[in-house]
Amino acid sequence: MTLRNYCQPTNVTIRWGLCAVSVCSEPDIAAVVQDLIHDVLGVDWLTVTGASVHCAKDPPKPYNAGFYVMIVLCGILGLLVVIGWIVDVISQCIPSPPHPTIHKTRKAVTYQNPADEYTPLLADNPYTSSGSYKQSTGWKSITRGFLVELLLCFAVNKNLQKLLSTRQSEKAIGCLHGLRVISMAWIILGHTFLWPAVTGLVDNWLQLFEILKPFSFQVILNGTYSVDTFFFLSGLLVAYLVFFQLDKENGNLNWFQFYFHRYWRLTPTLLFTILFWMYLRPWMGQGPVWHITTYTEPCEQYWWTNILYINNFYPTNSMLGCIQWTWYLANDMQFYWISPIIIILMYKSVMYGIVSLLTLLAASTITIISLFLYYDFPVAMIAAGGGGAPTLLTPEGPNSFDIVYVKPYCRIAPYLTGLALGFLLQRKRVLRIPWPYFTAIVGWVVATVIAMAVVYGLYPSTSLGHELSQAEVILYNSLCRLAWSISVGWVVFACRYNLAGRFHFIY
């Protein structure tokens, strides 16, 4: 059902679950509900369309070839996980050869091994009669070949150890882990509210309107800045690691490997997720509401845009795209594509790097200003408004989500801030801060004020009905993400150079 023109120009979807006899078709139920609402209840501002009625089916969709292929693929992956674990357990039970003493030469590396029960007796083995072993590429264990190493990559125990390990190198920036955890929790919290609100899975819309109003709820309405934190972290790590490699290789870097490694690291997992979404997820639930989630036509039509990382541009309506939330991956990959230009300029000359960063920041800001001037978007995508009705993302017509929110030229500011800070952290391993106590106080106060202004500054507009002028809307939206990234950047800077004080333990 659609709630029409209730204190707002856009429609709000209401989902209503009913129990009906199996002989009733979907058009029959639509007609009955429409008559009930109009004739019995006397409500003329609710509309029920035949296409909006979905009857539960078991199974939700007919089984197809994709379903069986994914079952086999998941079975193979599960089998590899178990086999890898078994191989790892067996390999740990086999005694390893003693560690060799390494003597480096120009042409080869000579390994001197003591003569014991592990020394091969045959002369044609790589070991010589004197017990030495020559190899130009390094030591390889006798008991582990390529196949064994491949199976160990799937071993569940080894992977869990890596995932749960808290070890980090001395060069690691420890506070980034804390920022990741906090930001991911913020994203989950925001989507816990956003998902039912957008899909219409709400018991009482009027109660939802009231929930939007409190000052404390601004952290949910403005949870999108958690995504900007990840853009900032991505830029920081790219700069930090690439500058380290450039220094190590005297300014030379295999740029093909730079791009290929990134694509190969992300795409297989993304492709598996798309296949899982299309061919397994529809059969993992049931019911009238679940029927909505079995709609896989966007992925069948646009899956290729995801693995090319252009899904934030095509299709032009994000609501019609495949697993829409992967717009983040598209943006991050596009930032990664252009990052070498800035990194090379900054490596050759700090001044050139600063100019390139400021030029891109200015271009992004001007683009946002132009788009808000042309389309006259509201200050926020979700707001309670003076009358209590929210402004929600709608699939019809231009909206700020498709035109501004998912576009790289509007979201690049935090990434550029991360690149700049990553360069600083790499170049200045030890930085002497004048008046550290005073600098820490001023830095934390300014960063806190900026962050609070970004997250809670829209409270009078989004909850109390104060109407902002177009100039105020443009000023906020053109600078808010840059301001947020500067605030987060101070947190990293302070933790890295011992200006965090008692707050350092949080990260």
C-alpha cells in the first residue's frame, strides 16, 4: 500500500501482512483490501495496487541451474576448508628438517646441513655428498609442495588464527583498528533503522516519525559519516604503504601489479557474493515479506557493472542496481585508480602533491555546490521535518542519493585527506610537537567541535522544522565530509604522535 501526500510530496510504502485462503489470487486480495480500506474504513488516501500484493510460496522461487551450481561450489569450498585443516594437522605431526645455515653467494645460496637422518642418501638429490643444498630462490621445506601450500590456504584453523590475531608490526598504526570497529558498529546501527524504514517494514509510521525527532537520534540520521571514515582510512593506508614501497625501491614501483593485486583481491569475493545473492539467498527464508527479497532481476541484468566497479554510475537509478550497497566498493576502487597520479606528484615534489590535492578538493566542492544549486536538494536524505513526516529515498525522479551521495567526485574529500595524512605519517616517523600539552588540548577541542557540528548541527532543521536557506544547505553539504575527515584525521595524528593522552587506550 502507498501512503499518498501525507505531510510531504513523496510516497511512503506501508506493508501489511494478511492470512488468506489459498484459492485467492493476488489481484483478488488487492481488490478486497482496497474495498475494505475505502468502503468500510472510509480512508481515501491509501492505495493498494495489484502489483504490490505478493503471496507466500514454498519454495519462494523454482529451483534453477544457478541454485545447483552454487550448492556444488559451496560444497567444494567447504571440502577444501576441511581438507586444509586436516593437512595442517598432519603436517604439524611430521618432524621438520633442521633449519639450515645460510651462506649467500652472488650466483646461488648455499645451505649447509648436518648429516643426520633427514639427509638424503641418493647422490642425485639436491643435497650434495657433503651435505650442502644450493638454490637461487630460497629454502623450501621437503614436506610441503605447491598442492600442500594451496590446501593450507583454506585451512580453517590457520585462517582463524590470522583473523583473531592481535599481533601487529612496529610500523602499524594501531588506532586504525579502533576506528574500524567503531565505524562498522555505527554503520550496522544506522542500517538497523534505515532498512525497515526504507522497505516499509514498520508497525506504526507515526511512532517512527516521533523516533526521528530526539537530539540523540541525530547520530543515527547522520550515520553516513561512518562511511567517510572508511574512505579516509583507505586513502591513508594507500599513501602510507605506497610511499614505503617507493622509498624501498628507489622510486620504482610495478604499477601493473599495483592495480592487478587490488582487483584480484576484491573481485572474486565480490563475484561470489553476487552469485550467492542471486542463486542461494532467495531460498533461505519464506513468507510474504521474504518474497520481496527474492527479486534478483537487477543482478541478472547489471552484475557486470559491479565487477567493473562502475555500478555507482550505471544503472543511473541505484534502486535498480545489483546489491546496491556495493556503491562503496565502486567509489573506493575509482579513488584507487587515480591515486598514483597524486602519489607520484607528491613523491617527486611535495608542492606538486599539495597543489594536486587542493585542486581535486576544489573541483569536488564546486561540483557539489553546482548540483545542489541545480536540483535544490534538501539538506539531508532522511529527516523528521516540522510536520513529523520523513524525507526518504524514493525510486522516482532525481534524488540526492543517486546524483550526489554515491558519486566519487562528491565523496573524494575524505580520501584525499587520508592521502595527505598518510604521506605525513610515512615521512615523519618521529615528529617533535612544540608545546605538546597545549597542542593536544587545542587539537582535541577543535576536532570535537567540528565532529559534533557535523553530526548534530542539523538538529534544528531535521527535527524541529527550522527551514534552512539554500545557501546554508549548500554550505553544509559541500564541506561536511571534508570537515569530518579532518576531525578523524586528528584522532589518528594524535594517537600516532602521543597526543591522545588517556584516550589512547580506546584505540
